[in-house]
Amino acid sequence: MKKLSTNTLDEAKFNIVVFAFSFLGATLIKKVVSTSYKAVTSKDLPDNPEHEDYSTREVLLFSITTGIIGALTKVYTRKLVTQGWKRIGGKTPKELN
């Protein structure tokens, strides 16, 4: 793969790309979790934890599951973007070197 100039691929652009891919990943994951939740429970997502149709257990389980999946998605997305960024010759933040 052709490497680009490091002036073109600086740390600021790296952070923008990580943010963009993390946002897209989070959007995709939210859709998957929403569809899965609805398929398993036959209910919509618990948007309001005080709603009478949802137990505290359901709301907590959903919140914890969503948080864990979101964190894993963010970490994995950053790892993939970092690998790709280095492959094309980009400059990554010092803490990632």
C-alpha cells in the first residue's frame, strides 16, 4: 500500500478519524443491540428507567450490557484504526507508539 506523507497524516487527523469510526461503530452497535433486545424481549428499548413496563433488573441489565459492548467497540475500533493508520504511514499520538 502506498504510504502518504506524515505531514498529511498527523496526530490531529488521527484523532478525528478515530472519533468518526468510533461514532459509526457506536451507531451500528446501538442498532444491533436495539434489534436484538426487541427480538428477545418483544419490547422496545427501556428509554426511561422509571417506566412501569420495565423492572429495575431489566433496565440495569440492559444498561450494563450496552456499556460493556460500547466500551469494547471503542477499544477495538481504536486498535483497528491505529493499525491501518500506521500501515499507510500516519503519525500516531506518542502514547500509542
